Amino acid sequence: MRSVSVDLNHDASLLIDIPDALCERDKVKFTVHTKTTLSSFQKPDFSVPRQHEDFIWLHDTLVETEDYAGLIIPPAPPKPDFESPREKMHKLGEGEATMTKEEYTKMKQELEAEYLAVFKKTVQVHEVFLQRLSSHPNLSKDRNFQIFLEYDQDLTVRRKNAKEMFGGFFKNMVKSADEVLISGIKEVDDFFEQEKTFLLDYYSKIKDSTAKAEKMTRSHKNIADDYIHISATLNSLSADDTTILFVSVQKVEGRVASDQELKLTELLRYYMRDIQAAKDLLYRRARALVDYENSNKALDKARLKSKDIPQAEEHQQQCLQKFDKLSESGKKELTSFKGRRVVAFRKNLIEMAELEIKHAKVSTVVVYLVSSGLVWSQQLVTFK
Amino acid sequence: MAASSDRIPPPFPATEEPGAGPSDMADGDSDEGEDIFSNPMAVSRGVSQPDNVNEEPPDLFSEEEASSTTVKSNGVHSDDDNDLFADEEAHVELSTDTPGSSARKELSTSSGPHPASSFTRSPAAMQPTSLEQLEEEESKDSFDVDVAVTNPEKIGDGMNAYVAYKVSTRTSLAMFRSKTFSVRRRYSDFLGLYEKLSVKQSLHGCIIPPPPEKSVVGMTKVKVGMDDPSSVEFVERRRAALERYLQRVVAHPSLLQDPDVREFLEKEELPRAVSTQALSGAGFLKMINKASDAVNKMTIKMNESDTWFEDKFQEVENEEQQLRKLQAVVDSLVNHRKELCGSTAVFAKSMAMLGNSEDNTALSRALSQLAEVEDKMEQLHQEQAASDFFIFAELLADYIRLLGAVRGCFDQRVRAWQRWQEAQSTLQKKREAEAKLLWANKPDKLQQAKEEITEWEARVTQHERDFDRIGMTVRKEVLRFEKEKAKDFRSQIVKYLEAMLQSQQRLVKFWEAFLPEAKAIA
């Protein structure tokens, strides 16, 4: 997961990590640890407990902040989802009577491993979110971000207040309108014209790929589970060699599934959300452009009527400034986003290919050893 | 026999010293869970362990046979029961003498050592005999008859169409008309052969290999057209199953001698087997179950003086159950693998689209390459699925059928016992009748009664002999079956592994080709 977003957490002035987390029922409590040399913080080294909802609050407040309209706000971490292993655990419990003790134990172990993997993933995704913020020149200085890192009390009260204040304004707006809006405006800037076309198209493609990748890794997992059952049944038939083969094949398949999941699917999923964040930026800029155009119209009208001209002029200036600011900042953000994305893809694809090769080689060795053991034994049997 | 000890297997990583011999004999039941590395080692160091074989669950790979040499083994029984590679023949005559003890124990009284495990067996005298035994058995086993079932061809059209297969035989045995020959046979011919053999041979306690089941659905599709992939798969599946069926039949020493088998292989035109209507999948199973029903309905429980049969029967039932379970999971594996094929293909297309969208040239190329790799992976998955199915799943299906046949022959033995008991009770009645007649003093009827008694005494003796004989045959058959099964499973697993090996090697190549593309991204 770390390779999904590269070059984070290198600036020693503000280092953030999540060294551990606790899972209570469904709620995950993250320990957010900060090490800083900045004087704006009260202590140089401290930790606070945070829940997922606190991260969402932080994300939303950043999104709602006018000043950051020209920035790509790092996507909020998804809610911890233990649904899959929990459901499987439930099914396992129901089917306990029908399987042997060994099969049950094996499956339970697998599920516990899956549970652990989900847990690790959610910790990492929350960590990356914070690290994106801390490595951003503007966002790292955000007051709410500091509160999030430092405030040693429960953030629940603040969260509730925030909800009342904003009412989830932006979020509740009809998001689908933004596509129409973005594609509808007359774009004067080539850069943004290209970006718009690219991002809209890329988003739909990457969303599709993410879904398909998820399905593929699920199939792999199913196969790995089948191998567990097979090896358990073979065990009760006392077929030793084959048990080992299938156990090791299962481990390899399971490993492939989790590695593919980790590398490719996570990569796709993360950048899908990141691209959505970039689209949000385009939306805000488009909104600003619309406002500017409207202010122009209003100024014309005012001039015609010879009424309230100074206010209209001022309003128009403000809109223009805002629009220009967004465009300038937006260009910077989108360019660095591009670079970031390419670097992350490169790293991930290399790691994925290397893992596939490694596992295939391991699998080859295992298969070779077992089969040569069997073949050799067969030769022994027939030898005179 | 120094020669045999020269054939020590190439050293495996943690080869232990062979001097462990005598002390190991005190060991308890060797763990079935020995891994691959220790099994060949077990062979090389020839660890002897006592035969606590009663508690062992049936091992797909173990072959419980021991030589019947007269050499005393001072109570040490064959360790090779636990050894995957044990291969010592049983001579059944030995087994009937000692009632009440596990037949395996009896059969392995004198354990001829495994060739490469010779050096730890202290009685050096054991060694020569076992090798001779081995040679004897080798010649017994090589029948030198090879059969193949090939070239499925659809004959005719519509609902009367059928598939004809080419049955080729290659042999050096004199009883056949020539060295190589072939005939064309259809599925019902195979069923007809099975029926004929069952009727004749099962009475002797033979395990008759069963052919693949009828399939109305499968055949109807084929009759309609042979081109779609599921029909092709069906025909190939049936062809392979028929071939294995025939190979098992000719591998059986008694069945090979049967004139019906010869006729099946040689005769140009076979009369159409009509009674195979009854031998659908359900029908054949019914035949087996009829025998078991008769057994279950018995009011007199068979007094088993020899627990070998009871134990073995239980083993067979357990094994069948486990195989069915395994079959279900393997079916699930095959389906999931097919799903994986589908989802990989879909993903590959999606990746290609994403690659097209990508504006960074190098990354775009890499993503397109990734899409191609995933396409190749789909191909690999397809092949793996075929391997899963044709090698693994079909193996299980075969053995579930065969275990049914094994159960059948056990039931035949019980029927034989029944007949003997019935004859005995009839004899008893005749004797009582004679006694009554003596009392009543009717000389002419008495003569008839005496004749009947003599007749039934003969019958009783005959049935007793039949029962003993069938018992011996069943024993022999089961041991032979277990040996064949171990060999079969092993060779199929090897095949499966080789396919997997190929697949993994190709996988490595694909990803190694992709890696530079990924590295070229800038």
C-alpha cells in the first residue's frame, strides 16, 4: 500500500504514522503518532487515538474549505470493511459439524489471516491519507489537521458541530451534475481542456478495471479456499505427498491472490479515488468559471441599467481572481498528480511482476520436488 | 544382495543414517504424515516398524502386501505398509490359517525387505527371497497387452446417431489372432461387455471394473451436433473413461482370459448389446445395491471368523465416502477455475481499454502489455482447468465407481456364505426328517431321505468350498486393487504435477517478458 502513493513521509519536520490499531467489535481505533520539529505543535512527539469517523470529518472539512478549492484533496480512506471475513466466519461456524476438525482449523486460520489482511489494509489506507496531507505544502499547515493530530480529547463533539455547520453541503449536492457542468463549459485553456477530456474518460475506465480486478482476485481466493478443503480431505485419506502438494499449491495460490489484490487492485482502487478528487477540483474550477461568467453578465446588465455598477465590477473582479487562483493552483496540482500517478503505477507494476515471477518459481520448485519424489518412487517400485 | 543396497536413492537434504534399524522396530505406528523428504529416506534407511496396521486409515499409496516366504521374521512386520513404495506380493494361502488376527499381520509375517531398504533388516536370509518374489510378481504383472480407445466418430444422424470408437490392441500373447489389430465399437458394446463379465465373474469374487455411466443429456447434445465445446468435452471425457475401463479389464489376469473380452477386442462385428438398457448409471448402481440389500436383509448376521473382511469393508466404505467428499470439492475447484478464466479475460480487456486511455506513452504501452499478459494467463487457467478436470476429477470418479465394485464383491462373498448356511439348514431339516422316518419306520421313504441327505451333504461341502474360494479370491482381488490404486493415483498425480509445472514455467516467462516494459515507464 505504501507504494501506492510514493514519496510520502520523508519530510522530517512532520512525520506521521499509525503504529498500531485496536479492533473492538466493528470499530477500529487507530493510534495516530506524530513526530515534528514544527513550533506550531505543542509537543515534538505524541500520539492520539482516532476513529474512522474522525478521518472523514477531517477530509470533509478540508473539502469544504474555500482556500483549498484549487487543490486536489486526498481521497478519504474507505470505511473498514470486515464484512467478507465476518460472513465467511459465520458460514464456517454453521458448517462446523460437516467438516473434520483439521479442515475447520485450517479454514479458521485462513479466515483469521484474511481478517488480519483487511485490518492491515485499513490501517495503511488511513496512514497514507494522513501522509498525503503532511507532505502537501498547503494542507499540512491546516488548522483542523493540527487539531486532528494533537487534540487529546474525543473529536466526536467537533464532528457533530461540523455536521451542523456545513450540513455536508458539498457532499449532498448532486454529484452527477458536475460531469455535465464540467463538460458543458467553454474551455479557453488548452491544458484544462485536455485534462478534462482525459480525466473523465480515464475515470470511467479505471473504475471498470478496479471492479474487474476485484472479481479476478476473488476468483483466486475461491480457488485457494478449495485447495484448503482438498488438502484437508486428502489428509483424512492419508495421502501424504499429495497433501503437501496441494497445501503448498494452495499457499501459493492464496499468496498470488493476496499479492495481486494488494498490488494491482489496491493501486487501481486508490487512483480511481484520487482521480475523483482531481475531478472534484475541475468541478470547483468549472463552478468558479460559471460564477465568473455570471458576474460578467451581471456587470453588463448593471452597465445597461446604470445601476450598482461598482458592486458588479467588484464582484466580477473577485470572481475572476478566484477563477485565476483556482486555475493556477489547479494546473500545478494536476501536473504533479500526473507525475505521481505514473511513478506509482511503475513501482506497483514492477513489484507485481516480480512477485508473480517469484511465486511461480517457488511453485515450480515445489511441484518439481514432489513430482520427482513420486516419479523416483515409482521407478523404485518397478525396478528389478 | 549387496547389489540391492547399492541402489540407494540420491541423497535428499536430510538423509539420515541407516543404522537405525533395530531400535526403530520398537517404534509405534509410523506417522502417515511423513513428508516427501522422509519417505524416500524411509526407503533408504529401511526403517522397520511394527505393523500396527489395524489402526491405519486407508492410505491411497500404501500397498499392503508381503511376501509369503517361510523365513521367520521374529515378529517384525513389514514397515512398508507405511512406506509409499512398499511392493511386496501377498500369497493368500498364508492368510486363511490364522483366524482372528488381522490379515495384514498374517500377510506380512515375513517381510521381504524393499530392495533399497535391505540393510537394516537383520535377517539377511530374508533378502534373497524377497527379490525373487518381486521378480516373480513382475512377470505375473506384465501382461503385455496394450489397448487404446481413439478416433471418436459420429455415425448416422439425428436421434439414431451414435459415436463409434476405434479400439486398438497391441499384444504378444498367443491367444489373440495377431499382434496388432483394431475394431470399431460403440458405447453400448462396452456396457454389454461389462454386463457379461459381471454375470460370470462376480460370482467368483472378482472386482469387475465398471465403465463410465450413461448420459442421456450428454449424448443428446452429441447426436444433435458434435461441434460445440461441451459436446467435444463430453466425447473426449467418455473416450478417455472407456480407454481407462478397457485398460483395467485387460490388466486383470482372470478377466483377460475371459473369451468375451477377447471377442470384444478382436471380433469385427459384435452383436448389438440390447440388454444394456438396464445398465444406465442408475442401473449399474442398482445391481450393486441389490447385492447389498440382500446382505442387509439377512436375519442371521454373518459370523465373521476373520475380521480382515469386516475391517476391509469398513475401510472401503470410509474411503468411498471421503472420495465423494473430495470429488465435490474438486468439482468446486474446476468451476472456480473456469470463473477465473472468465474474470481474467474480462479484466484483460478492461486493462487494454485503460491502456488506450492513458496519456503517458510508456505507461500506456505497459498497461497494454499487462492486458496481453493477462490474456495469456487466461489461457493458462483454461489449461489448468482441463488438467484439474481430466486428470484429477475423473480419477476420483473412476475410483468411486471402482470402490462400488469392490463393495460388490464383498457382498458376493456374503451371498456365498448365505447359500452355504441355507444349504446347511436344509441338510439339517433333511436329517431331522430322516430321524422322524426312522421313528415312524417307513423303509422306502427312508431310502429317499438318505439319498437326499447325501445330496445335500455334497451341496453343503460344495458351498463351503465356494465360500472359502470366493474369500480367497476377494482377498487377492482387494490387495491387487489396492496396489493398482496406489500406482494409478501416483501416476495421475505425477501427470497433474507435470502439467502444473509446465504452466508455472510459462507463467514465469510471461511475467519476465513484461518486467522490462514496466521498468521502462518514465
